[in-house]
Amino acid sequence: MTQPPTAEQDPGQSVGMLVLRYGIGGVMVLAGIVLLVVNPSGLGVDGFAMAVGGGLAVLLINFLFRLGVSGDREREAEEQARTYFDEHGVWPDEEEEEPVRGRKWTLPAGVKTLEDEERERRTGQ
């Protein structure tokens, strides 16, 4: 009995699944090449075309299916991020940053700001 996959391990990446997904197509392609080498005329050419075509089709179908499944995972991650945003008001990856509180200006000596001039006017009168 196999153990359930852990969080770090993709459930579809066991050795048996890889052999099932890509081994069958690979064996079909290899069988077509063997047929062509053994009997280069007649049945060998037909067998080569049939086996290689079928094997490549199996490989392509498996690849496209895996590509579609990865898109589903990306959509699920985006949905989780949106749920987190609804609850906390920030995206999950932005929470680690320190919030911006405003600018701190460092002015050269003798430079006065508008606030400094207004304060002097009020205290001077």
C-alpha cells in the first residue's frame, strides 16, 4: 500500500506514474524503430509509421494533459490569494514588506520649509 503524498511532493510524480505516462509512448516509438531496422521494406515501414505515430500521440496527449493540470493549480493558488486579500486587505506576498509611513526629508543647513516660515510668522507676531 502506498503512502499518501506529502505537501512537498506532487501526487502525480511517483515513478510508477512517470512510467505509465511516458514509458508506454516511449516503448511504442522504440518498437517502431525496431520494426524499421528488422524489416526495412514492406511491413517494417508500415509498422514504423504506425508505432511511432501512436507513441508520439500518447506522449503528446500526456504532455498536454499535464500542462492543463498545471493551469488548474495556478488558478487555485490565485483563488486562495484572492480569499486572503478579501480577509486581510493585502496580497499574501506583500504582507512581509514594511508599510510606507511617509517620506523623511533631509534638507541642507539653512533651508526653510513652508511650515518653518509659517511657524516663524506666528511666533514673531
